[in-house]
Amino acid sequence: MSDDMTIRIDSEQYVLRRDGEGLQVGRHNGGDVVWLETVDLDLLPAPAREALDRGDTSDEALLTALRGVTQAEIERGA
């Protein structure tokens, strides 16, 4: 994955970007992206990492993994 990817999780859209060994998760804010979290790719299950490699934003393993990340952001009040 070399470019940003947009993914819909439930009713919200997020932006994904690889950052070295991490995955940045952000949201569009006007013309900019606000990065909420960088997740160590090793913490994601193998099927979710494989979906990222394929660029498959509809993969259920990826959606499930990222739901946890976005839920944590909501609970922190980000």
C-alpha cells in the first residue's frame, strides 16, 4: 500500500496510510487529514495485514481490526 486508502467503518470514513512498521488511521477534515492513531502492524491479525497488502478495504478481518482502533479513539474522546 503506497498511497492513502479510504475505508468506511460502520457509518464513518477513515483514511489509512502505512508509516514504516505502523498504520496511520485518520479522518478527513476539510482538505486535510487529521491522524488519530498509528498502530503497529504486528498487532493486527495476519488476515487484516494481508487485506492491507491487497488494498481490500472491504475485507471483514481488516474492518474488525480497525473497528477496535476507532472505538478506542471514540472512547478517548478524540
